[in-house]
Amino acid sequence: MPETILEMRGVEKRFDGVRAVHEASFSLAAGEVHALMGENGAGKSTLAKIVAGAVSADSGDIFVDGSPVTIRGPRDAQRLGIAMIYQELDLFPHLSVAENLVTGNDKFKEHGFVRPRDMDRFAEPVLRQVGLTCSPRSEVRSLSTGEKQLVSIAHALSMQARIILMDEPTSSLFDDAAERLFQVIAGLKQQGVAIVYVSHKMDEIFRICNRVTVMRDGETVGMRGIREVSPPDLIRMMIGHEWKPREREPVAPSGEVVLSFAGVTTGKLRDVSFELRQGEVVGVAGLLGSGRSEIGRALMGLDRCKRGKVWLRGRLSTIKSVADAFKMRIRWLPEDRKLDGLMMRMSIVENATISDLKRLSSMGFVDRLREREGALSCFQTLSLKSNSVTRAVGTLSGGNQQKVLLSRCLLGKPAILFLDDPTRGIDVGAKEDIYQIIGQLAAQGVGIIFVSSELPELLRFCDRILVMREGSIAADLDAGLTSQEEVLTCATQPPVSEAHA
Amino acid sequence: MRNQSAMRFLFLALLAGAAISCNRSNSASTPEGKHQFFVAFSQANNAEPYRAAQNDLMTKLFAAAGDVKLVIADAQQDNSKQVAQVETFIRQRPDLLIVAPNERAALTAVMGEAMEQKIPVICLERDILQPNYTTLVRSDNVEIGRMAGNFIRDYLVAKYKQPKGNVVEIQGLLGVEAAINRHKGAAEVLQEYPDIKIVADPVADWIQARAKDRMTEVLRAQPSIDVVYAHNDPMAVGAYLAAKELGREREMIFVGVDGLGGPAGGIKKVQDRILAATFVYPLCVDKTVEIALKILRDPTFHPDKEYTVAPQLVTPSNAAQLYQQSTVTP
Amino acid sequence: MRSSSSSTARQSFWKKLTGQQRDVTKSLGALIAIFIFASLLSPAASDGSNIFLQWGNLTDILRQVSIVGIISLGMNFVILTAGIDLSVGSILALSSTVVALLLTRWQPEMGYAAQISIAIGAALLISTASGALSGTIIAIFDVQPFVVTLAGMIGIRGLAKWLSSNANVDVGFGQDVASLFAAIFRGKPMIIGFYVVLAAIFSVLLGRTVFGRYVRAVGDNERASLYAGLPVRSVKLWVYSLSGLLAGFAGVLYAAENHQGNPNSGVGYELDAIAAVVIGGTQLSGGKGTIAGTIIGTLMIGVLTNMLRLNNVDSNVEMIVKGAIILFAVAVQKQGKDVR
């Protein structure tokens, strides 16, 4: 029985009052590869980051080699022999491989002047270990993604890490690079290095992992040995047994087609085709990076269509900018409300009205009365309560901020609405309010595209669900007839699924 | 909370610091008993050696007088600053205002205001557009220009047995009376001789480094130069350095203006044979202080509108003697 | 009983103000403190009156800060978009040179009023065009404002020097058209009046118009502004054009005030303008700031400088004090950010 090298119990973490990790427990044995699975937002990346010291837990116990430890930052983690390889590899692109390995590395003992020769000598053994043949002096940005990943692993090894956490390591790798990775992992296993493998991909997990822990809504719902379990079992654990009743009866498609994508190909999208009708709510599901937000970008004229066309009510779309889209009464809610949505230092009312000022002004002067009325009536519709409307929007809670952005959309009296993850990171009460307004809008005939990572939510509201996978539509499902399993399966498995064969 | 009170404390400390520096300036050197005359002097730019020498001499002479408090303000070659400084002086109602204008046009109006406020004004060395002063003390730059022209002509005649040759004239800040007149006087003399040609007349703003750059460009364009006439000594020296770098310093002679004493001044340069000649451009401070004291002490004294102080030619023959005599250190 | 109710009344008044209004009030408080301080430290005139508080001195201060003050108005807009304009000093020089040249070296067959109008118009036009050029490169080619306006600073001054052959263009005191121009525009009331009127116009522009809102939004979050359908490029272009226009105004007034078109003038004015804007509470990161704050910042520098000069402090100490105020003002703002 290999010894337990890492154990966590009762770990808690909140972000802005929203629970990311709750009562989580996890154990890791030397020489094992332990998978950490869950849907988007289940908390697996956060849990891994807690171990790596990138995020500090609010409470909970962590034991390394049986003794309790506190990990306040990455250096603490490094000293305990823990290293993490992030999904967006955090290498320095214009430094060399050796320089990357050496930076911030406690195991590289040089003071003052550092000679390239010393760095080479330090780098060579670990590079060989991971099978990298490039020179330690090559610039990192000249390497392929697969090679960069191996450099990250070499970095971890050069810190003599005994615990390596990998966050979605093959998400941007192609076939043979992934193979090389698996060989390296096999080698590390033999040396007794323990690996936490955060991933969605069933086939990989069943291929290389010993055990799997599933997370859902921030909790660790179960741990199984890989031979004791099957992919459908895991999916059921990820989804859970709660089943919310349908909030909306799916509307049979009867209205005119207000929006249609025909073979649209942009930088990220590949041959995307679908239709949206009046009063319809179409959900978009898929893993992060599968192209969900890119549909919105193509619609709003931010990404150019290399191939294919977008039709609006039967007419070719001439939208080249967001302002054009607004003229066609299309409004949207970007994915990241802080970075892409709100003007943090401006007031609530100003944020709500910023897209419609031309209408709310006369001769260039803002009509403050009309502006206030317009904004307040939207706020009322959304049940947004604030003791002062001149507060800066940055002081509001996430839910209220989202309502401000929605007010901005509503003020434009849109015919088509694209909502990108509107309920992410907000509290339950605000979510309900938003669900209500979506229902009302659909009843009024607005065509809505609803991107979300929460499957229950999509199943509750949408008439149809488009499942995205690697830039194209993997499935166009009827929400009333499908299930979470089916959606998740389409999102994660390649269309010809060997696992189910 | 703690930060807020720290901020208030810092703010008060800042004000206190300003207060202390104000007080220190105010109570500087006031001997007891006697009635102190307050003389305000607005200087165009302390950074020029000529003007620094003016400041030193003026401080010395007024201190020797015993009953004068002198305050000097440095406009750092900025017109707006000088106007503002003179305005502030006017508010303080000095017994006498001395102004060395940075530029003629800019200072004319504000000196008129001083006159309107019944403050006597001495305009020092540089003229302004209208006679808004009690008296102007200057040296005759046109006369210097003429003397320079004569010197150049005599040198060329000695060299070529006839009045011909190539002359480079390096000018000071255009629009300033000194530059205009040092050019005018020399041109008056030299235009009589069609074979004496001014082959280049770059502008170097009185600054040595700029003169060196301009001269380098001229050297590249001109194959043969006999005389370099610069409107002040630092520019002449700059031209010399430029020529030296290209190995042509023996081809020509260098003539400057100012003739300050001391190791960095023009007289020494003539002694060391770097400059062939210079002209002592008097600081005009002796005369100014003399007139100033008369104005202050004798209410019935009416000064002339203008006083001229004579320049002097410096050549290797009298350089050593003049150097000994020079009591002024730049 | 009474004290608590009046303190709660004060509290709710304070709460009613927006964050921006609170900042301006704080700055105003600091200005008043400095004002009182300066009058306390002021030397006395021969008749015993307080020199600092003399009407003539106070209006002197206003006039002394007006030209940089006008430039600061434009700089405020630019900085609000998280940009910067280093070329304003050079535009001032160009404007003063152009207006002086057109009034001294051009002798057309027209009345004085017409010639003066054309000269001023030409100066303003070329100034605005300079600003628009910078704005175009910044908005359309997405080059950093610092770099573009730095290039402008150098190039535009070169143009000014070339136009006048690096000479000053003197405007006399006679009866000619140039002297008339100077006589009209050089007076204290005229210069201060221009500053006040322009400040009022631009205050309204920022606070009450759609354009002003757009400027703040673009500075606060440019990407979000783009995603919200705002004409980001257009806003940037206008902002730099306005900055050029205001620098042009300042240049025309400078020429009148100093009786001179001077291609070497205005050196360092851009830094003074930035200092006033920053002290007045506008953050260099954009989005936050008011014209009122900038005016207060301008006045603060003016009053402190005057206080030092009245007490005959070495003029180099002025610069040290200015630097200290800037650091202090920024430190206070940074602390304020967390309180929000």
C-alpha cells in the first residue's frame, strides 16, 4: 500500500461570497495518478490552486507526508515539493528554456552572477528526463505547445517536486504531443512522483489514472478506484441526482427565423450553422474554449467571418461593429462582466444608459431626467435594489452588477439577445430574478441565445441546446427530450465514441 | 482611518516646510538699526556666466553700501516666469527695481506697470521695445561690432595683403539687442569690402555646446575659413573645439565678445591663444549700482535716460595685464 | 441631542454627494487651507496691508495661471481617456508663431479686424490639425499616446522654428495691426476671461453631454466601451483635437501677452498641465476626474508659487515644492481608491 503523500480535509474557499469549494477532501498516494473531475465551475481548478499555493483556503486541513502544513503562497508549496502546471502555461516567452527553469527556483543555488553554462548544467538532466531534445538556450516562444508543456513539467521536476498538479494538460495538445506526455507521466509514476490530473477527458482518465475524485458544486462527492467505475457512473456523479422541474414548457418553433448562421467560420468557429426563432431560447453548452463566446463575437461583428454567412430576418447581415449590431436591435452580455462589461468607476445609472445615450439626450446634452427614469424602470423590472443610484458600480455585488448590464441590454429594446454566462458567480436570489426576466422577454418575442456552464439551468429554460465542441456544433438537442448526461457526453466525447462502442 | 490622519499630518508638514523656507528667506541678513532700502533685481538667466558674474558683482557692491537689502530672482530664460516675478516684485513695492530683460517684447509691458506704480526702474544691459524705465544702463554693442569688424578687416589685410577672406559669424539669441547690434556694427564695417564674405551665419543661442555643433556643420560645408566671429566667448570657444576636432583650428582665428576675467573667461582664452581677440563687454553693474544708490539716497536726483559704458579690445598684447586687473570672477 | 441631529444631517449631506463631488470638495478644502496659509505668511506692504490678499496680487495669480490653465482643460480630457498629450507645449509655440507671423509679415488689403480674425483663425486651425493628427494615429493605428505625442512634441516645435527661421516674431507697441491685436488680447480681464469661459464650456462638456460621458467611459474601460457600442475611435480623435485647439488658444493669448511669437516658448508646459490635472484628482489611469478638480489643482500651484515668490524664496525651491505637492496629491488619491 503506497503511503499517502497528500491529504486534505474540510477545505473551504469563497470568492466574493460565492462558495467555490466546500467541505472538500482529497487524498493522494505516492506514485499514483489521481484524476480530479467535475463540470465547469465545480471547483476542481480552485482546489488544485489551493494545493499549489496560488489561492489560499479560508479553512480546512492539509497534510503532507502525514504532518499538517499551511500553504500561504507558491513558495510554501515549492518548499513542500508541490508544483503546478497551469492550463495557460505560465512560462516567460522571450526567455530561454534554461532561464525559465531557473527563475524562482529554490533548487538552483547561484548567487550574484549567473553564467549560462551553470544554467545549462542545471537544465540538461530534467530536459532529458522529459524527453525534450531542444537546446536549453532556445527561446520558449519558438517551441511548440507540446514542447512548452514539457518545459513546464521539467520546471516542476527541477524543483524536485514530488506532487505535480496538472490542470487540463492536453486541452491544447495534438495527438503525438499528448502521447509524449503520457510516456513522461508513466516515467514519473515509476519514480514515485504523485500526479493530480484535473481533466474532463474520459478516455485519458481511464487510460492513465489510478483513482478518480469527482467534484460537484464545490464539494467532493466521491472517490473511486478507476477499475471500480465506468464513464456513465462518473457523469452521473458529476451531475448529481437533483432534478429541478422544468420551469418553462419548450415552445414549439413557430415564430419567424430572426437569426441564422450558415456555415460560419471565424478564427475559432468551424462551420457553425443554426437558426434562432422569435421568442425562442436557445442554449449553448460546451467546455470552456469550445467556441461558445465566439458565436457572440461573430454575431456582434467583432470577429470577421472567413467563410459562411449570417442572416438577420432573411437579410444578409452587414454588421461590422458592435454599434452596427445595436442598430439592428441586437444586444449582448459579454462573458466577463468586470473586464468587458462594466465601467467600474461610473455610477449605476451611467453604466445602464451608456449604450443608449443618443436616444436619451437632446442636442448632445444628456437628459438626466429621462435617463434616470429609463434606468430606474429597468432596475425595477430586474428587482435591482440600491440605496443610491449614484454609487459606483464597482461597489455592487456580482448579482447586482449583472442586473445593471442586463438593464443596459433591455434599454435598447432588443429583438435578439446574446447572454454569455449571465449567472456565473452570482447568488441564488439574483439568479432567480434573471431567470424570470428571460422568461418574460421570450414571451414577448425576443430571440435569446443563452450560453451557460450550468446544465440544469439550460435544461430548465431553453427550447433547444446547441452543444459546442472544439469550435463546431457537436449537437443540436431538443431541451425537452435530452438529459444532462447526453449534453455532457456530446461536449466531451468525440462524435465517434470508442468508449461507448 | 489611520491613513487619513497620516495624510493630514503630511499635508501640515508640507505647509510647515513651505513656511520655514519662506521665513528663512525673509529674515536673511538684515543688519540692525539703519533703514534698509529694498532693491529687487529680476535676472534673465543665472545659468549664463556673464549674468552670474553680474549677480556676484551686484551682490558685492550693494553689500558694501551697507543699507541695501538685495533680492535676486532667476527667470531661467522663461519670459512668462520673468513677467510673473516682476509682477510679484511690484506687489512688494521695492524702493528700486532692476530688470535684465530676457527678451525685449515680453518684458516691455510689465516694466511699464512698474513705472506706473511709481517704482524707479533700471533697465540693465538689454533694451526693451519702449522706454518703460527710469534709466537704461548698457554698453554699446554696435560699437563692439564695429571694433570687431575693424579687427577682422585688419587681420585679413595683414594676411592677404588685401581686404578679402571668408568669415563665419556665429550669432547669439536672435531678437536680443546684443546679437542684433553686434551683428550690425560688424556688418557696417565689413560691407565696405566686397571680397570679405560672410560664408555662414548659424545661430547658437549664446551656448557653447550649440556653437560647437553648428560650427561642425559649417566646417563640413566650407573648405576654407579665415575668421570665426562669435557674438560671445563661449560660442567662440565652442567653434574652436569643433575646428580642433577636425584638425582645422590653425586654419582660422576665433574672435569672441564678453571678455570676462578669471580662469574660465575670455581674457584667459586670449592669453592662451585659443581666441585671437575678444572685447570686454562690461557687466554694466558698477554704473548701475552707482546710479541706483544715487536714486535711493537722493530723492532729487534725476538720472539720464541712458548711460553707456565703453567696451575694450583684448588681444594677446594686453591680455596678461587685463587678466591681472580683472577683479571679477565668473 | 442637538449636536447628534446636526451631525447626522451633515452625514447624510456628505453621503448624497457622489464620489467625484466628494473628491472635489476635499481638494477645495486643501486649496482653502493653502490660501489661508499664504495670507498668513504674506509680508506686509509699506502701508501695512497684506500683500497676498491685495486684489491686484490675486488677479495676478489668476492671470499667471490662465495660459497653462487653458492647456490643462484639454489635458484633462485626454488623461480621462487614459491617454496623454506631450505635444501641447509645442502646439502653443506653433500657434503663437503663426499668429505673430500673419500679423507682422503679411500685408493684405483688408481691415485690421479681418486680418486679426484670420490670423487667430489660422493659428487655431493649425493647432487643432496638429491635435487631430496625433489623435488619428492614436485612434486608428493604435499607437501608444505617449509615443505619438512625444513625436508631435518634437516635430511640431520643429515646424514652428522652421516657419520663423528660429527667430522670435516681435509684436510692437505701435499702431499697426499686430500691436492692435496685442493691445486687445493682452489685458488681465481678457486673459482671465478666456480661461473662465473656456473652463465653463469644458466643464459643461464633460459633465452634461453625451460626449463627456463617452470620454469617461472610454478611459474607465476601453474594451467594455467598445463592447457597449461606443464610438471609441471617434472619441479619441476628438479628445486630442480639442487638446490641440485649447493649446492653440493658449498660444494666441501668449503671443498677445508677451508681444511675441516665440517658437521656443511653452517648453515644459505640458508637464505643468499634467501636474495640475493630477493634483486636481484625475487619475492617469483614466475614467475618474473633473474639470473643477483640475481648476483647483491649477490654482493650488498658482497660490503656492505666489506665496513662495512673495517671500523671496529661491525660484528653484518652487520646483521642489511643486514636486512635493504632486507626490502628495497622488498619494492621497491612491488611498482614496480603497475607501471606495
